[in-house]
Amino acid sequence: MSKPSRNLQADSRIICEVVTTALAEDIGPGDITSELCIPADYQARGQFVAKQAGVLAGLEVAEECFRQLSARVTFESYKQAGEDFKVGEVLAEVTGPARALLAAERTALNFLQRLCGIATLTRNFVTAIEGSQAVIVDTRKTTPGLRVLEKAAVRAGGGQNHRFALYDAILIKDNHIRIAGGIKAAVEAAQQGAPAQLKIEVETTSLQQVEEAIATEADIIMLDNMNLEMMQQAVEIVAGRTLLEASGGVTIDNVSQIAATGVDLISVGRLTHSAPAIDISLEIL
Amino acid sequence: MSKPSRNLQADSRIICEVVTTALAEDIGPGDITSELCIPADYQARGQFVAKQAGVLAGLEVAEECFRQLSARVTFESYKQAGEDFKVGEVLAEVTGPARALLAAERTALNFLQRLCGIATLTRNFVTAIEGSQAVIVDTRKTTPGLRVLEKAAVRAGGGQNHRFALYDAILIKDNHIRIAGGIKAAVEAAQQGAPAQLKIEVETTSLQQVEEAIATEADIIMLDNMNLEMMQQAVEIVAGRTLLEASGGVTIDNVSQIAATGVDLISVGRLTHSAPAIDISLEIL
Amino acid sequence: MSKPSRNLQADSRIICEVVTTALAEDIGPGDITSELCIPADYQARGQFVAKQAGVLAGLEVAEECFRQLSARVTFESYKQAGEDFKVGEVLAEVTGPARALLAAERTALNFLQRLCGIATLTRNFVTAIEGSQAVIVDTRKTTPGLRVLEKAAVRAGGGQNHRFALYDAILIKDNHIRIAGGIKAAVEAAQQGAPAQLKIEVETTSLQQVEEAIATEADIIMLDNMNLEMMQQAVEIVAGRTLLEASGGVTIDNVSQIAATGVDLISVGRLTHSAPAIDISLEIL
Amino acid sequence: MSKPSRNLQADSRIICEVVTTALAEDIGPGDITSELCIPADYQARGQFVAKQAGVLAGLEVAEECFRQLSARVTFESYKQAGEDFKVGEVLAEVTGPARALLAAERTALNFLQRLCGIATLTRNFVTAIEGSQAVIVDTRKTTPGLRVLEKAAVRAGGGQNHRFALYDAILIKDNHIRIAGGIKAAVEAAQQGAPAQLKIEVETTSLQQVEEAIATEADIIMLDNMNLEMMQQAVEIVAGRTLLEASGGVTIDNVSQIAATGVDLISVGRLTHSAPAIDISLEIL
Amino acid sequence: MSKPSRNLQADSRIICEVVTTALAEDIGPGDITSELCIPADYQARGQFVAKQAGVLAGLEVAEECFRQLSARVTFESYKQAGEDFKVGEVLAEVTGPARALLAAERTALNFLQRLCGIATLTRNFVTAIEGSQAVIVDTRKTTPGLRVLEKAAVRAGGGQNHRFALYDAILIKDNHIRIAGGIKAAVEAAQQGAPAQLKIEVETTSLQQVEEAIATEADIIMLDNMNLEMMQQAVEIVAGRTLLEASGGVTIDNVSQIAATGVDLISVGRLTHSAPAIDISLEIL
Amino acid sequence: MSKPSRNLQADSRIICEVVTTALAEDIGPGDITSELCIPADYQARGQFVAKQAGVLAGLEVAEECFRQLSARVTFESYKQAGEDFKVGEVLAEVTGPARALLAAERTALNFLQRLCGIATLTRNFVTAIEGSQAVIVDTRKTTPGLRVLEKAAVRAGGGQNHRFALYDAILIKDNHIRIAGGIKAAVEAAQQGAPAQLKIEVETTSLQQVEEAIATEADIIMLDNMNLEMMQQAVEIVAGRTLLEASGGVTIDNVSQIAATGVDLISVGRLTHSAPAIDISLEIL
């Protein structure tokens, strides 16, 4: 039996829903070209071939695209989410009516290339800090409508998920602090009404604020856009009493130095908002 | 009165629908932090400030995010879609209940940064071929669910839209040709049943195929992944009898040379699949 | 293997959606009569019998009605879309739980009778112009919500589809012309921003306008409500340089004369807005 | 204050929903022609002009089409549902952005022409039986998805509605009778479980069955496809003890004779399944 | 073959829709705990065990919860809707992936406990009046969104359904009477436009009103919040000419006395608005 | 300015959606009785009057019911969520078209009575433990589809919310423990992949398990169905190192004793699964 582990694939009900919307967008009343040029009963076989190396994510989303167009499609995956692939590797093979294959092709690739892009970029960040205690986490800077899929791709790349949305975390940011009248007031307000299962995280921009935060019973302190030296000092001040999250301006070049400061979490917006697509093609045989 | 021109904004009904989905994704049962830290009647004012230079697109999508959360929001835009902005420029100002502003902030920025990224990248390509006859066009390599928005962003950047989806064009690609039994057979099949208002475009990968295509009555010939020399020759062969579209491997470095070959359309997938987000923040005053 | 040909059936995903809505409308919380009078496990068999001669369309829509109500239904079609049927012919047979058969019956027939009505009327028009070069095309004068189904029925009757909607064609009509400041101005405005794959069609109401249109690079000229003589002259003026579409006031009585003028397309609104239903019944055996 | 009366317009929430679907079908990602040829701020005014005489229904549906596209539309109705109009009469006037008017035009007319067609045909049947005690009622033979609208149009024409769907009536038809084991068994089964507020109607095809039905406590007896003589005899047999409904084969030519037999209800399927559209146009001024 | 009988289960299409909404509410982006603690391929078996005696309803709704999460679930019911169960009885057994079982558990139980609660309370009322002619009927005081399910549970408990909603009955209440200008005026207004298949019910609060109602041709008279003596007198006044419905303040203590007055229908709001949940648990083996 | 505090009302977007569904369920194609008996332009005024004492919740949901039926409704609330009301108190007043008032009445009351029932029951529990450190929290035992509303009603009654759903908490229950191989293994598995913002709660059924749980770094320990003595001992064992939650079998009679043991949280399923409705009526003036 496999060991328990966080799913590297998104929930199948959500995949189903997102794919339905995407196919409606691309096919609408029908794929005119294939109807005109390809007989309805023509069978075809295609292979997903990597044109760039990367880390796999989202293959189950691509599969769903074909399945929604024809019950007669077979889809065989040769790689699991989270596995590396090289240029030229065949990731999966799909067989079925040619019209279904061609109608789903673009939508399937749009998902797959984007999600592999996210997994691959995440893997790069994770690799860069190997040996440290820190973990790479994502943010809410995702593509509207695709958050569940993109957060699964981050997991496939070896990162962990930060909060999913506004409803599953208490993250007190600069504006909350200013309006509430300071870190102490904000954290106390949160403590009074917060659901018991949620930790309280506070954003800080100075060491002074870190000291204020540590004086409350906040569970996580975010170091927002601090330089390496400040992060280092924050780690010393906190001395393990709370989790520390580095946030802002994290790049593949500076991430290992950030990890070396001793922070626990490093959140990286670009994992989801700016990962370049990985080039993958569907080759019909 | 203004001159007629293709909308640089997406259809408002579609914006409304996409934003509803996006807010549901991010807010779900509620924004716990703001409810706990900010009084319900606290009013705030925020400015969208550019942290990078770019070309504006999607501001109306950002506006809709706030409007859906509160009828008491006012939103003032200082720039139009398609206009340039510099680092530090204020793009728009939003006023209303602080809880609404903070709850919509991330979703609004996720849209705005992505769409400005696409407009900006498009503008770079358009600028690179200035002086040529060619136009930059987009592809179907868009984010699932956001195609209408992303195609409007391409227009804001100065590009033109290619087909929207599988239903509004006849584009005969390699697989259609192979299955139909050649270019001639495929184009003839299409001509027999095609809706009269659609042109017929054929993908070619060799000059031999270009000659075959020109012998049919295809309206547009796509030159798929040809090098500059082949494109040049194709232009000479065709001699203005059909439109020519260059496609595949187009980068900001080679696009002006491609334009110089005399092709009519240059389609660029990366406009929508790999445009990096433009950094914009909402600063609460 | 069959030859490629435009589908005579609508896209199955769209059929599924339209049928779901229709069944919800007719069944709602439940079919009280059958629940009260028929045992849950009673099996029945029914035949769709033509009470009038006609041309078949929409049988797959009728089938879907039964399938959505019970997984234990079998449905056998004896005719294909586009085939003629005579009075008394059995078009299909359905077997399954009697409650499901009776609950789906009315909805299935409402679809089938309407769609056969459209196919049959289309066939009449197509037959009337046999021997000419012209083709019968449909319009956007369809039943709201059923356009995909009704356009498939037109194809089943031997007609071709004109544009599907406002998004897949550029059709410059009288109001566009007046507001844009004339045919020349309107066509030029369109040419500047039009997606490359779409032809430009212009509506004209006088020979003077036909000449203006031919002077632009419009691809199709619509002759709106012209009499036979004017159409004849338009054909001579245009002399094959663009496609010509006759539109307005087309009836089964004048369509062959219209075709004889040499126009290319004859669009007929009544195919979809006024086709009388064909009488078909479901006889439970 | 007005007197109570059955609404001649459909429920506004349902109109809203049906119109949203219809506009999405016809506009989709956008009305390309108007965007290219008409400035965004161009204002226009249009009049709905009758090209045929008829009875008005559905004007509120047409209005909703424009309202959903622009908040700046004004719509003035000159006629009420149920009123007659002559050739050339102006039914309503709409003012607003030209793009919104042209984008909604076809959808608005598709609804209006169909619904006026139903109201007009209903009025013809109602007029034909004036002076009798009978009322004209509709059936479930409506356009899938438009039943609420079409039943309101029947009321506008002066008819009454029969059951809306399978859930708001107990109508025991031939198949129920056969499966239940006869009229007596079927009616008794229904009586045992029927919700108290619903009458029980039984379909009969012979005078023998009428006698059987009258022996039960059925509230309404349907005379299915009987000739005039049989109907006459049925009226005599029943002698006012239940309501009698004539059904099947009712035309404008035989309806007054049917009414003269003394039946209470005459149901006419063609009111909704085969009413020809009334020609109405939107003339932009 | 079974005898015809009103379904004790709700329509499967409606169950499917309600369950989809409920699972989305409870699972959303994913069941984090099970993903972290339970291997994806771990199989489990669970039994629904009654912790209280009761009457079964809604088991098919519980089953649907599991089926929507995994195609590999098997579900075996040991009891039918409407059957009694005792403390400790096993109602059903479900086998499948442990993650699916645990993710569906709470939602399945929320449905099952509520629906068994309604069936059980209904059974208590039905039992209390055994031997009388009266029937227990429900009201529109149901949980928003669950009416179809709750009305099926009432049937499972042995009650009958009153009107489903505002559209399938004419029930003239105090406010209708006052606004219409009296019982006579209100009933006559209703008679003029009412769909023929619906009976007319009138609410009365005094014997004077009962006399007024009987003078019209109302089909059912509701006795609203009358005491036993008044009900008795109403029964005498009406003398079988219409149905009589007792309504208001019905409890398990007074229901048999109410039935003894001779009324036909006794409507009980608390069947659906205040039935306590029956304690049932899912025990994983 | 008001102090920050957890909303006592549900999110307005969710209220809107739930009410739309509920009105569609109850009104469907139309409220026949009011259409027949009440003139379209008749205005009315109604008051929500308490027939029982209670705590207010859900008035904004009732208001939304009326607003969705008519833009001409005015609604004035005399009480805030969380306030007590006595028998006979007027909670709110609504004015508008009589048809809208009567059509929304039942749905509005169905929401209001249920939500006030929950708030009132919660208040009783909260009052019963006044003076202790413990807080009353809710569970996931809510009505499918209404969770957001019911959790707001718990807050209105003075309780706090526990986790909203499966996605915003890590709650390791008996089955997770058994499958993972013990408390230690389960907590460690969770710690490895858990999103950082979520605490880890572990369910225990024996003091032995409490000791095991305290040895891990679990943040909350649930005492499942323990008697008072065991709870007392658990409090002593834990000695403030984690939060303690009492769960199972909590009634209004034993809750103060449970609170006296020193636990931090007391979760009460019956707040939402079995709260009797509070009797409130809408009296039309």
C-alpha cells in the first residue's frame, strides 16, 4: 500500500468542471474544420511529446479533455505527476476518434503546458534550497479560475501550498494593522473571533514590528520584502518561538541565501503568475 | 464622436461572469481576516500603482471585482486600455468599504497583472515590426476560461486577433491534410460544406505544399515553422494571390526579419501562453 | 471508411445541455401521473411513427431525452438524419422503464417534430432549385436556445449554414452603412480590424450600392429584398468577382426564379422561424 | 386600481434567465461587425414596426434583450400584451447605444415574432368560438426552454393554460390506462396518492370509455380524437357531471363546430408547435 | 410486478443536483486531512448504523454522495424507504476508497439524519390518527433547496403531499380574500382564469366564512387555526360537499382529536420545519 | 466607528445565490393564486411579528427574498442580528407590491424561522456556560446548501464557528488514526504536508490517547464522547499545552458541567441539525 501523501493531482470533480468550461470556450457550436475534412469514424493515435525538459503536472487534466469529447477514447500515461521528463520523452498516448483528438488537442495542451510550467519552476526553487530547513510555498497570485489546478502543480514540483484563499487563513497584513490600530490590536481582535483551527499570521516590514508580533501570540510572522540582513536578525529575535515566512522579491538567484537565513517558509508569487509554459506537443501518428 | 474601432475591452457580460467565478474562488464563505480586524463601516481609498512600465489592459476587469463586492465602491480610471504607463504611475483609484477593497484586491490584481503582461508583450512585438506591412496576431494558446479577456489584451497591445476558437475559422492543419489525403482533397472537402462567410486557411510546411495550396482556392496559407529563406521564397511564389501567415518559433529577436520577408500575418503563441505578469500594486492610502 | 462531411447532427455536449433544461422544464419535481398509475419496474417498448412524410432530423436529441431519464433505456434508430420518411414509417424504437418512456415522450416529440419540420422545409427549398448553382442557406432567425440544433436540421435537409451568430462573420448591414458613412467607409473600417479568417459581406438594396460594394474588396454582397430583375442585373454587374446572396421575401414559389438569376446563396429565414412541425407519434406497444 | 387578472406576461425572473441564454448564444465573444463599423458612443433610436397585423405578446421579453446589453437603454411600449395591432403600427421604441441596439435586435425579434405568432393564432381560435361556452386551452407541445413565455402568449391571445408540465396535473392517458389495467383501476390508483389540490383527468377514445370514466370520480374527461358526433354524444352522456375536453385534430376550420357540441375545453397543440412567426421589424431612425 | 404507488424516493436527477451542491460546499478544493493521513489506494468498508429507532428515508441520497466521489464505490441497502428500523440496525453498507468514504460521510449523514427525522415524525402523526378517515399532509414549510427530498420523506413516513409550491395549486388565503374583497369575489376571480386541472382551496377562520366558501364552488376548504368544536361544526355544515383541511397548531397530542372531527386532511408544518434529526452513524470497519 | 467584529450576517453574494434557488423552488413558473386574486398594482405592507421569544438571525436573508421579486420593495429592520426579541415584537416591516410580498412570504419565513431557531438555541447554550472560559462552537452537521447561513446564525447566537468544511482544517479522527497506524503516525503525516496556516487537531477517546496526542505537536485535542470525569483528567494531563475541545452528547443540561471541567471549546451538533424553528409570522396590514 502506498504511503499517505498530499495529492499531486487536483480533485477530479473540479477538473471536470474546469475542463467543461474550457472546451465550451474552444469548441462552442462545433469544430468546423475537422467536420469538413475528417470522416466521423476515422480513428487516430497521438503522443504527447516533450519539446523541453520539465516536471510533469496536469496530465489528468489533459486526459479529461479527451474523455469529455468521446467515451471511446483510451488514454495511457507514461509518467506520474512530479516526475521529471527530458526533451523528446513521450508523456502519454491517446487513442480514439480523430475528430475528438483534434478538437481536444489545443485545450489539453493549454492546460498541460501551463501546469508543467508551474511544476518545473517550483522544482527549480525547491532544488535551489535543498539542504536547508525551509520550504517553498505558493501564494494566491494564481490564474483566476485555475487555482486548484495550479496549487496541485506546485505540489507536483515539490512545493507546499500556503493558504488556498481568503477563507482558510488569518493573515493580518499592513492594511489590517493600520486600520485596526497596530499589530497588538489587530492580533487581539483576530484572537477573539477566529475559528480555533486557524493559526494567526502577521505581516511585518521592520524588526520593530517583528518584536511587536512576537509579543502577541501570533503563530506565524511574515517578513515582507526584508533584505537578507533583516531576515537574519528576525530569525535571531524570534528564536524558534513562531514560524517565519519570507515573502517578496524572491528569485531563483536569491532564494538559497534567503533559505540560509533560517526562515521556515519562502513564498514565491512567480511560481504561478509568471511561470513560462513548457513546450509539449501532441503528435498524431 | 469617436471613430469606429475594435473594442480594446472585453464584452461586459463576459467580464461579469468571469469575475463572479474568480471571486467565488478566492472569497468562498468569507474573508475572515478582514471581518475580524476591520470594522464593517470603515471606508478606504486605494491606488493602483505601476511597479513596472507597461501597456494597460484589463482595468475594467479589475473594476468589476470591486463592484461585485459593494454597490458603494467608486472607481476612477486614469488611463485607457492600450495606453503606456511608466513606473510609479497611478493607473486608477478605488474608494469604498475597506472590507470590499481588501477582499477584491488580490483577484483584481491577478487579472490586471496578467492582462497588462499580455498587452505589453504584444506591444513589444508590434513595435519590433513597425514599418513593415505585417500584423501581429494571437493564437488559441490562451489561458482556459480567459480567452475573451486575453484576446482583448492583445488588441490593447496593438495586435490583431486570429480566430477565436474552433468554430469561427477553417484552418486545415497537417493532420487534416494527411487524413483527407492531401492539400487538394482537404481544401475541396472544406469548400463543399464551409459556411460562406469563412475563409479557408491551409497550413504548409514546405514550398511544395505552398504550391499545392496556391493551386486550390485557399484564402490564407500558413507557413509553419519555416526558416526565413523559405518564407521569402513562399512570398515570391504566392505573389499576393493569398494572405500568408508566418507561424512557429517567433521571438522578439527574429520577428522583424520575419516581417521583412513580406508575410502578411505573424502569429505569436507566447503573447498569451508565456507573457510574464506586470508588477502592479494596490496601495491603500 | 466514410467520406468527410459536415455533421448532420448537433454536437453531443450541446444536445446534452439543451435536453437537461428541457426535461427540467417538463418534469420538474416529478411526473405525478405515471408514479401513481404505473409500477416502477414496468417495462415498455415504443415506436416513433411518422404521421406525415418528411425528412429526418433530431432523432439523436429525442434519444438523449430517454437516456437522461434512465440508464436502462435502449434506443434503436431505423433512419439517419437527412433521410426521407413516409407516412406510417417507423423511425426508431425505444425500450425501457415505462415511467421513463412516458416522462420523456412529450419532450422528445417536441424536439423531433420541430427539427423534422425544419429539415423537411429545407429539403423543399433545396429541391425547388435543383439544377442551379445556388445553395439554400439559413439565417439567425432561429428559436432562442436551439440554434445549434436547428442549424443541424437545416444541414440534414440539404441546406448550408450561413453565419452561426454575431461573432463568426462580418456582415455590414444598412444601419452599419448609414452610421459608418457609406459602404466604402464601412468596409474600410471593417478591413482594418477584422480577424483575417473572416470574409466581409455587405448588404445592398440598390444596384448603385452593388457597384459601390464591388469597388471595395468585400467578399460577399447581399442583395436585400431586390426583385428578380434587379438581382439579374446585379449578377451581371458583379460578373463573378464576389459571391452574391439573395435575401428577403424568398418563398417556395419564387425560389427557383431567384436561383435562375445566377446568385450564389439564397438565405431563407422561414426555414427556422416558421417551419410547421411534422406530426410524429410515439406508440407504446 | 386594476382588477385581478391572470398575468399576460411571463414571470420576470424567468424572462431574465431565458434572455441571458439567448444573448449568449447570439453574441458569444462579441458582435464583430458593429465593433468595427460603429463608434462606441454612437446613440440610436429604433422602432418596432408591424409588417403584418397580429396580437401583441412578448414585448417585455424584447425589452429585456436590450436592457441586458446596456443600462443606458430606454424602452417605451405603445401597446399592451393582448392588444391587436395593424400593419404599419409602431409597437415600441427603443433608444440607446447603437451597438447595443444592433446586438440585441435579432434576438429580440426572434422572441417577439414567435410570441406574437402564438398570441395571434390563439386569438383566431378564440374568435372562432365566440358565443360558445368553451375555452381554448394550450398543451405541453411547446418549444423546449420557452414554455413559460409561450404559455403567457397563449393567455395574451385570450386562451387559457392547461397544465404547465408533468408535475401540476394528473392526466391519465391511454398508456397509463392500459398498464394500470383499465380506467377504473387507473383512476383509483391515482385517487389513493394524488395530492389533494389536483383534479384527475382521464383520456378516453370511445363512448364506452366515457361511461367508464364517469363511473369513477374523475374530474375531467378528455375526448381524444373523437369526431363531432361522438363528442356530441359524450356531452349528452356526461350531462355536466364533469368537465369535458376536446383534444386532437382541432383546426381553425372545425373549432366552432367542436365548440358547438358543448364541450368545456378545447386544447390546441398547434397554438405553440406550429404558429407562424408574425413579421415585425426594428427600424433604426 | 409491483403495484403502482407514489415514489417514496425523490427524482434521481434532482438528487444528483442537490448532492453536487452539498459536496461542493463541504469538500471545496479538497479534504486535506484524508489526503495527508490516508493512502490514495486504501480501501474501506463502512456501515450505517441506527443509534435511534426511526423510519427510513433518504438512503438513496446518501448513496449518491458516495457515488459522486468515486466510481469504485459499492453501496448495498438493507432497508427500503418507509421501513422501520430499531436501535443498532445496520441500514446499509458502503465499500470503496477510504478517502471517498470519509469525504462523503458527513454530507451523507446530514441528509440521511434529517430525512429520517422527517419520515419518523410523519409516521408518528400518521399512527396517531390510525382508524380515522383523515390523512396527514405536509406544507411548504420545508428547508429551502431540499423540498423535493423532504416531501419524499413525508411520503416515506406515510403522509401525503399537499401542494408542492405556488405554481401547482390555487390556495386562496386571508390576504387574497381581503384584497379581492371577500371569499365570493376571490373564488370567482380564481375560477375565471384558473388552469382547469387545479382545484380551488379557500382558507377560512370562522364558520361564517365556511358558509361563504361552501356557497362558491370551492373544492377544498381550509379551517385555519380553528378549535375542535369549530372544526366539528364546519364538518357538519359542509356535510361532504367539499374536502376539509385542518391547519394550524397541530401537535402529536391533539392530532387524533382533530381527525375525530371528520376533517379530510390535516396539514402539519412541523413535519418539515422542526423534525429533530435521527441519530445514525457511519462506522468504518 | 464600530469596532471590528466577526460578521453576524452571511456574505451577501452567497445569500443572493441561495435565495435565488429557494425562490425558483417555490415560485417556479408563477404564483397562480395571487395572479388570479390580486391586481398587479396593489400595494401592501407587512410586519414580521414574533410569535415566540428568540434571538434574531437571518433577517437579511428574508429581505433578499422580497428584493429579488421586486425592485419596488422597501424593507426596514427594527432589530439587528444577535438581538433578543419577545413575543409580539415587530422585527421588520416590508412594503411593496402585494403579489411580491405574498410570493416571497413563505420562502422568507422558512429561512428566518430556521435561522432564528439556530441563533436562539446557540444563545441558550452560551448562556448556560456564562462565567466559564469555554466557548460554544458549531460543527459540520448543517443543512446541505445552507452552511454559510447557519454558521452566521451560530455567531448571532454568541457561538463561534469551528471549521467551515473539509478544506479549512486538519482534524484527525478515529478512522484517520486507525488507517495511518496510530496517533503519532497520523500527526506526523499531517505535519509533513499540511499548509502552514492550519492547526492540527486530533480526536481522542481515552486518556491514553490524550497522552499520545500531547506527545506530538498537535495544536488541539478533541475529547470525543468522554464523561465529565475523563474530561477533567484530560484537562489536568494537558495542563494548558494545547486547546481542548469537548465533543459528543452535549446537551443544555450537561453543558455547564462540561464547561466547568476547564475545556476550551464545546462543540454542539444540535445547534444546526436539530434546532426547532422559531414561530414568526408576516402579518399583512
